[in-house]
Amino acid sequence: MLKLSRFKICFCVLACMLFGFAANAANSNNSVDMYIRDDVYVDFQAFLAGRDVHQITSFSGYRMRRDVVDMVLALQALKLGGFDKTFNYQVGKVTLRNTNILERGKQLLSFDTYWYADAEKIAEHAYISAAVFNKGEYLAGVFAHPENRKVFAIDSLDDFSHFTSISTPRWHADWQTLKSLKLKKLYKDDEWLQQIRAVDKKWADFALLPFMPAVNNHYKLHSLELLAVPGIALTFDDSRHYVVSKTHPDGKAAFEALQKGLAILATQQRIKSAYIEAGFIPEKGSVKVLNSELISKD
């Protein structure tokens, strides 16, 4: 009798363990780990403020930034396209492009859109989505330290010949745009934070950043501080796209869902309106685009 009781106990324990393993496997199959930079995640959560991301229709407000709009639209498009898996966010100081985790199949997709020229470089390992910005649509501000007053007098393309900037050839569109300005000097640094620090310290005169209307185009990060030159903007001879890993187990399904969802959002005119409302496409006539004639028309 005692042996039978022990057998029953062992059987129950084993059954519970197997059930637990099965439940964990099911949860694992229904969720995807997603690596995300800590500052983006903090601003994403601050913008949501407890709201369901799939119900967001207004893109103005606190902590709004371009990569937060990218992330919200990607999540909405995936859901609309039928991709129902949840995401487990792995938050840290990760930079996808420096770690190659997407190409290696460790990251499903990039919530941060890529320039087409950059996406094309990894096309062997990544699907490239439909454009969310076409050539000439995306505008960037000229950001400098507030005390670097000479930069704030820039009003034409010719003025740039007196100034220095900083970027990286890894960001093809940014680099080519800056090269086209015939600057006094273009410095190279592959780390974004080091670029911002160089401009803050006035080692370089300016950097190109997305407009930040939620903070009056006044960018602050710890002790670093940059301000956009008012009334002017630069555009880029490239389009912006999401990239999805071809080597991730869910890559093909996610890409097909993303494409379908983006098409739905585009038909509803929700993509462009989101960036306009967020202030990343300034109202027509509110800024002078200094290099618009340099954009190819194809």
C-alpha cells in the first residue's frame, strides 16, 4: 500500500513537471524576445502611459520621438497583418547595427527604420519592408550647442562651407547628405553618443537629428545639450524601411504580416499622418528645406 502511494505521488509530480514544461514551451512558442535600447523603451512606455499600443491613434504628446512612432506603427502593422505573438522586451544599451544580432537571427526585426541604402547592405539576411518615408519626405534638423551662436545664422547651402559636422559612413544617407554640403570638415565617429558629445563640446559644429517638437527641438541627455537651428531643415536622397530577419524562425511570417499591415495603414493614411502629427514632417512652409534641389527625382 505504501509503495502504491509513493508511486501515485511520483506520478503526480512527474505529470505536474511535464505539464509545466509543456506550458513553458507553449508560452515560448507564443512569444518572441526583442532586444531594445533602454532610452527608446523608457520613452515608448512613457508615451503609452498604460494604453493599448494597438488603440493608439494620436501621436502627439510627452516623450514623442521618431523611433517611438516607428515602434508603434510596426506593432500595429504586425497585428493588423495577423502576427499575434507577444514580445518579451530585453532592455539594455544594445545597438542592433553594431551587434549584427538581426543578421544572425537573434533579433526578429528592427523597430527602428533603416535607410534603404543601409538595409540593402544586409539584404542577404533581411527582408526589406515597403517604405514608410519616400525620398525627400524625411526631414532632419540642424542641431548645435545653444551657445554655438554662429551655427544659428545658417540660412543657405553656401553657409555650410564654414562649419563642421560629425556622423558615420555606416549611416549612408546621413553621410552622403553631409558630404553634399561641402563642409569645412566632416568628422567620423561610429558611436552616436560620441557624435552628440562632440557637438555639445563644440568639437564639431552640428549634427543632424530628427525634429523633437515635444521638447521644442531642445535635446538633452544627462549633461549634453543640443538645440535645432529654427526655420531650416535638410532632407535625404533615400527612403526609410523596416527590416526583418530572414534567419529568425518567425522572420517570414512576421515580414508577410508587416507588409500586409503597412498596406492597410497606408490605405487609411495613418503612416504619414502619424509622423506629421508627431512633428517629424513639419507643416508645409514652416521650415525651409535647404537641400531639396539635391534630391534625385527617380
